[in-house]
Amino acid sequence: MNHECSEPLPAKNIILVGFMGSGKSTIGRELGQLLSYPLIDTDSKIEENEKLSVADIFSLKGEDYFRESETLTVQQLISDGLTHHIIATGGGLPVRPENRPLLRELGYVVWLDANTDTILERTSRNSNRPLLQTENPRATIEKMLAQRNAIYQEVAHLHLQTTGLNIAETAHGILESARYFFGHS
Ligand code: S3P
């Protein structure tokens, strides 16, 4: 087959991108179980390397340091030749332009989208997200979504609106699309 494509062929991983509280970890766990693929969470990987929580990395080392760690983490996954994994990414990881082609090189990129109410409800359960510790989290979420939605759209092979879908429906939808994608890529 002739692959006249400017992008390298993606490795067979499924990458979940999307805003905080969009369900990446939950759906990632479900997909991992369905496919028997290990789940890698970029936030957890960075926390393990730094021996600090994401919140502490932000407060002690700054957001730029965290963003650099995100890029290094994705580069490392590519140089490890990672395949047959589910990768849940931090919500801001696709924001750096150089990370976007790297994510697509890693595999099939799925944007898990959710509405503001859903995001607010899920993220208000704990205070471990430094960017949402503001006076008005709803306004912060709306502003950040307005900045980021075009970015998620650009990086993703598949855009899935998850509000109203249950975990199993979402995971099965992703699996079906991923199988088609890998069958034709
Ligand atoms: C962030 C999302 C978080 C975490 C950090 C910054 C963001 O991950 O990486 O707090 O910029 O959207 P989750 O999307 O897993 O909450």
C-alpha cells in the first residue's frame, strides 16, 4: 500500500486528550481492561519522576517546568517505541504546539469532550488541580475551554462528546473507531 502521508504511521496506542474532568482516567481504565492494554497517565508519570504531586510541582517549580516535563514525557514514550498502551494525558498537554504531532505519532488520539456543568461537577470534588483554584472556577473553565477546544480539535483523530454517555458506551465507541482507524492506517 502507498502511504503518501506527511505524518508518520501512528504506533498502536490510544491517546486520550481533553479538559480536566472530561473522564480521561476513567475511560482510560475501562479501555485498558477491555483491551488488556496497560494504562499510562502522563500526570502520574511526572509525579513519579519528580516525587511530587502535580500541585506541588506547580507551586514549587512553576507551570513552565511542568509543561517541559510533559513534553519530555511524550518524547520518552516515543523513543521507548511504546505500543499497545492506553495513554491518558494531562488536560494542558496538547497546548504546546510541538506536542501535537508527537501525540499523533504515538497513536490514535481521542478528544473526550464534556460540557461545563459536567466538568465543574467532576473537578469540584477535589482541589488537586492548581489551575482551577480560582474565585470563580466556572468562569475559569469557560475561558480555558474557549482557548483550548480548537487545540483539542486539531490534535484529535476522533472527537467524542461524552456528556450523557456512560463509561461502557464511551469506551465501546472509542474501540470501534480505533479498530477501523488502525485497520486503515
Ligand atoms: C492541567 C490538567 C491536569 C494536570 C495539571 C494541568 C491542565 O490534568 O496536568 O493540573 O492544564 O489542564 P487532568 O486533565 O488529568 O486533570
